[in-house]
Amino acid sequence: MQVGSGLILAIATAIAAAQTAGLMQSGREARSALTGGFVAAIIACAIFDALAVLVTIFFVRGSERQSPIAIPESVKDLQPTRP
């Protein structure tokens, strides 16, 4: 999970830097170019998040997930009792 977060941060930083440099070369002020670069990075992150949600919805199935705690087979069939 940390590697994925670091990778996304690197991609967002590269997008912001590239957009900022492009805007600076086209003659924009530094403040405007920086804002444009950050906006491009935020939009890219939002697109990535939307894709992650879609992948989660369509490709991750609830029955295939494993419990983090191993539950013995003899206990799985027990029903809770009410007092």
C-alpha cells in the first residue's frame, strides 16, 4: 500500500511539474503556472480515484475476500443465541 501511495505521489508530482513548466514557457506568471500545474495534478488524481472505484466495484468480489482471522470450520456453523 505504501508503494502504491508513493507511486501515485510521484506521478502527480511529475504531472504538476510538467504542466507548470509548459505554462511558464508559454509566458504565464509563476503563480498562475503553479496553480495550473496543481490543478492538472488534482484532476489526474481524481481520475485515478474514479478508476480505482470502478475496478473495486466490478472486479473485487465479496465472497472471494478472506477473513484476516482464521475461523475453524466447527465454529462457522454455530448460530448466536439470544438471552
